[in-house]
Amino acid sequence: MGETEAIELSITEIITRLNTEITDYTGVKKWQEQTGGQAVGWLPPDVPVEIIAAFGLLPVAILGSQAEVKMASAHLPNYVCSYMRSSLDLVLQDKLNFLAGLIFPQGCDAKKHITDLFERNSQWTFLHRQLLPKQLDRPSSRVYFAQEIRRLISELKRFSGVDPTEEDYRMAVTGYNLNRGLLRQIVEIQQKKRTLSNEQFFAIVKSALLLPVAQCNVYLAEIIDAVSAESADETKIPLVLSGTIVESWELLRTLDEFGLTIVGDDLYAGYRYYNQDLLLDEGIRDPEERIVAAVVKRHYGQIPYSNYFAKDLDKKAFILDLAARTGARGVVFALLKFCDAVDYDYPLIKEALAEQKIPSIKLEIEFQSAASGQLKTRLQAFAEIIRGRGNGI
Amino acid sequence: MAFKKIDFKTKGFLKKTMEDYNTQAMNAHAQGIPVAWVTAVFPVELLYAMDIFPYYPENFGAASGTHRRTEELSLIAERRGYSNQYCSYAKAGLGLMYGNAEQAGKEDFGGEMPQPDLLLPSNIQCTPLGKWFEITAKYYNKPLFLMDSPQIEASSWESQKAYFLQQIHELVAFLETSTGRKLDLDRLCEVLNLSTQACDLWNQVLLFAKNKPARITYWDACILMGPIVCWRGRPEAVHYYTELVKELEERAASDLVAVEGEKIRLYWDHIPIWPKMRYFAEFFGNRQTSIVCSLYTHSWAYKFDAAHPLETLAESYMREFVNYRFDQRVEKKIKLMREYEVDGFIFNLNDSCKPNSLALIEKKNVISERLGIPGMLLEADMCDPRFFAEGPIQNRMESFLEMIGSKK
Ligand code: SF4
Ligand code: SF4
């Protein structure tokens, strides 16, 4: 008993340190002071961070903010998702000035059009729009995506004056592969043991999106040591979470409160980021073409994303399979208000889950919303439904 | 002086032209002609050249708005878990699809849209169209082909053109395989020429709003544009617009104007509020105000180069205004505003069309500053009455016009 408590404390301790590093980009700013290096912002999905890192630049994800939106409302209509709204607010409040530039993937309509506003309201000389083909099935898609990755490399060269060597690419890939591998280990342990709270788990994922990779890897290894020593918590109910990004810590805490633990997700600021390594094909001699080919290969082996169209990449099938693989007993759709493309997929998935008798719940979330009484009541009822079934009642 | 709308003499011809379109759409299957659902900005000339009937579900969406059916239809989709915050066209379309299923056998509910054999969305305009078509494709178990158009980016332009062109080739192959029909390039050239002619005539029509006072307004144009959307590439569009241009020339000769005593000229962005068309036309007309231009109605200005049929399709459709980013869109708006000599502009933060209205607040500020004219923001859904509050909107429009009037 005493031993378990000691380990508990140590997980908590590690996460506390980690949280200090990721709050207000503290870790990034420290890195900048120590190394004099430049950080480049990026947003999920599908920006190949390894390439940024190969240029000696630190990739830092912009993940919005839960703080009250102060200035963005004067620039945006009210129907923009809170991720984009709060991120633009960070720009307007000069809170991202520590970044040397930004890579903005055109992953959805909101991102596509808000990029202009980021550009207009910032001082960055480097703002790269990463264009993403939205159909994935046909040969033209890969050709164009590869061209876009080449364009990213050439723009980074122009901006940084650096031409990465073969070794630079290799080192960056190794660091991030290790990172993604560690994250996968953690989620696998979580699937078996459910030791970490949702809040802890997503703080860990967030650290991978925000911290220098080497530093993050040390934390992740420590966490794995700590959780490996733990025994499984069978009282917690395993769940799948579907959405794009979850910055609503109130939601995560409320899930924790009712013993509901996320063991699988399809978030772009989640499993989509770390589900695969980048595999360099040694058969390709040119180092640049080698990394382009690796990024293309990973991209076309990705999990579904509602803004992409692909015949055989069915999100419904993916969620059903994920639930089966992870032993999840329910699915939480945590959908950002006004994130329409993702929302369109919800009814058919819900229907399929119902057919399989898998309970699901849809929550409309916003970065700024605190856990309302209604949310608590709904989640409590959801937990009871699952528990009732689980006990065969 | 009270505004009195003067009907077009060619009104009957327009009605017939549009009825013919709908009849052909609904009868296509019976005649063995495949129906492809397409989005407004889609290289539809390929379809006409291959005798595949292109059907525009957005028109149905707009018509549901005009006939005040959006809410009723949307509620059907909402009961299935779809959200009331989507684009109203999609809400109406999904509502009709599910409503038809629920009411099978009850005759008077639906049948307003032909069932698709193929679904061909493009995302030049937006993603919601693709999502709506995707759900429909699954429902009817029919193939979907997304024509993907990344936003125009100077440093990516060559590969973008190559990408779009390669997709045109893929589209042709897809159409040939799915329908067993072959594309004949000579036939395509004929269609392209018809399309160019129709676009040219349509732009002649729009130019009649340049006159001071204007001979037609934006409210007219929103109705008159039906054939350029649906019949582009077919003789029907050319015939109708030829007659319309003649009529407008007559109007000009007899000095007939759209708004008697016109004092104020405005630009509108972009889709009208369909259920309130008459209200808006009368509101402005009664205040001697003409809405004279909008990028929405000026979208159809293709000049195809039939010597390079596939290349010209690729380039022309990619260059549609909705595929440009902030600065270029602002330039296009400014150009129109200058050409049509407007005194101000109205931008609607249309809940439905999130992508195309997301940056309008900043655009308003930029344009006002550049041109030294005032702009006004509206907040109204283009179809769904649940997101339209007439009282406050009317008050704001009143004060806006007063402000412009007092400056003149
Ligand atoms: S949450 Fe949805 S709307 Fe917002 S940026 Fe992500 S995909 Fe786009
Ligand atoms: S109104 Fe806007 S969102 Fe709706 S279909 Fe048209 S372009 Fe797309």
C-alpha cells in the first residue's frame, strides 16, 4: 500500500513538473534562452515536425487557450470554433511573439480562412500555408502532397538559411520517432491499466506537442517507469474519445470524476499525431527526397479525419475498430462547436455504435466553457448506463 | 416615392428555361441519362459534353429558402443528429433525403431533387458541400469524386495547376468508367464555346447595373442568374441571355431604370437572404437605393480557350474568386465597387456560409479605409429564419442608409 502511494506521488510529481513546462510555453522559452535558437509555431493536423526540427528550429504547437477571449471577437463572427478563436486571440495579444514564424496547415475551412487574419495581425516574416489535398484516393493526391512537402522544405531553407544535412534529418526523425513510440507505449499501458487520469494523460500528449523533443522524451521515459509499476485500476471505465482537440480540462476532470478513462482517441492533437513513426527508406539516396517520401508514406497511412475524403478510410469503421481494440465500453464525442466538417460525420457513427450496443454521448465543447452542471449530470448518467451494462444489470 | 418593381418581359422565358432544366433533371433517369450531383463551381462542361445531366443541389437549397421550407427540412435532419448550425443548403438537402425516406408513399413531400448516380462535389467553395454529398453518396450507395482545389498560393501555383489538371484527367476516366460514355474532345470544345458565350452574355447583363441609375439590381440578378448556373455549356443559356440582353438594351433605350430616383448605390456580399428577397428589394427600393453588384453574381465570367480544353477548364475553375485568399478577394471586391461606383457596401456574416464570411469584419475595415466609403455588417442566415432577426437588421440598415444619405 505504502509503495503504491509513493509511486502515485511520483507520477503526480512528474506531471506537475511537466505542467509547469507546458504552461505559457515556459519550456520553449527556457530552451530559447539556453540555446539562442528559434522556435517555429505549427498547428495540427499533418505538419511534419521532423522537417522543422531538421533545420535546427524548435517546432511548437499552437493549441489555443482556455483563457477568456479578449480581442478576437472584434475580428471574427461568432461562428468560428474556439480553437481558432482563442489562437487568434493569442496572436492579437502578442502572446506568440516569441515564435520566429508559423506553419499553418490548411486542414479545414476555418483554418484556411483564418490564416489570413493571423498573417495580417502578426509580425512574422515567415508564415507558411501548408496546403493539404483533401482527396486521398487518387494518384494526383500523393503527387501534390509531395510537392507541398518539397515547398515546405524550400521555404524553410529560404527563411533559415540552413540546408539540413542527411544527419540533421536523421537525428530529427530519430528523436521524434522515439517520442511517438513512447507516447504509444503510454497509451497502451493506459489501455491495460488506466492508471493515469485523463488530465494527466492529455498533459503528457500536450507536452509532446510543445516541448523540445529530447526533454520531452526524458519525461515520457520517467512516466513509463512510474506507471509500469502500478497495478491496473479495474474500477475505471475505458472509453474512446472522438473529436479534433481537447483543451477543455474541465471536461477531462469531469470524466475523471465519474471514473471514465479515455484509452483511445482520433484527435489530431492526439493519436493522429503519434500513431506512426516516420520511416526513412534507405533505398532513396537523396536525403531530402528520402524524408519527403517518408512523410508521404505516413500521411497516406493515417487514421481518418473528417476534412479528408477517402473511400476506404471510413471514420465509422475506424471508431468501431478502435473501441473493439482498446476494450472501450463507450464513446464520447467531444466536438468543438462550429467544427462542422467533423460534426457531419457524427450521426452515422452514432447510429453504427447504437447498432453494436456501444453507448455514446455527444458533447459540444468550447475551450472556454467550464463544466456546467448539465455536463456533469449527463456524464454521470452516461457512466451509470455503462456501469449498469457492465455489471450485467 | 414608393418602389415599384418592373417585371421583365422575358420573365416567362426565364421561367420556362428553368422549368425545362428541372423537368429534364427529373426525367433524366427515364431517358437513360445519368444524373450527377455537382456543386456550383464545378467543371460542368465535361458533363454536358458527355451527356451526363448535372444537377445542382445548391439550387434546391436556395429554393427551399425562398419557399421557406429550410426550417421544416432541417428539423428532419436534426432529429437524426445533424446540427442546426450547418450550411442551410446542406440542412435542407439532408432533410429532404431523410424526409423522403420517412414519408415514402406520401406523395406530396419530396421528389424535388433527382436521385444521384454520381456525386461530384468540388471544394472550391467550401467543405460542407463535400460532406453533404458524402452522406448522400453513402445513403444511395453511389460513387463520389471530390474535385479538390487548394486555395491559390503563388509559390505553389505551378503544382496546383498540375494537380487540378491531373484531377480533370482522373475525372474523365472516372466518368467514362462509371457511365460507359466516352468524352469526345470536339464535343467538349463546342460546349466550352457555348459556356463562354453564355458567360459573356451574362456579364453584359450585369453591366446594365453600371448605368446611373442602374437598369437592373442585384436582386434581379440573383433570379436572372439561374440559367448561367444550370445551363452553362448548353444552348438554353445562350438563347435566354441573348433575349435578356435585347430586353435590357430596350430598357436602356427607353430609359427604364430599376429603382426610380436612385440616390444610393451599394455592393452586397454575397448570397442574398432568400426568404426575404422581396423584403430587401422593397426596403432598398423604397429608399432609392440600388444594390448594383456582388462578387456572387459576378462569379460566372469564364473565357475558355477551346484550343486547350482540359487545361482551360482546370485554370478557369481554380481561379474562381472563392479560391483566393484575403488580399486578392479584397482587390476583387474593390475593383467591382469602383467600377460600379458604389457609395457603400453591405457584408452579411452569413451563419450558413462560414468559410466565405469568416474574414468579412477585417475586409470591411480594409475596404472602408481604402475607398473612403462606409460598410455595414449584417448577421443573418441566408435561409433559416431561426437565425434572422428582422427588427434589429432593419434598424441598422435604416441608420446605415441615413448615414450615407447625409454624406451625399
Ligand atoms: S476544431 Fe474543427 S473547425 Fe476548428 S480548426 Fe479544428 S477542424 Fe477546423
Ligand atoms: S453557402 Fe457557403 S457553405 Fe453553403 S454550400 Fe454555399 S459555399 Fe458552401
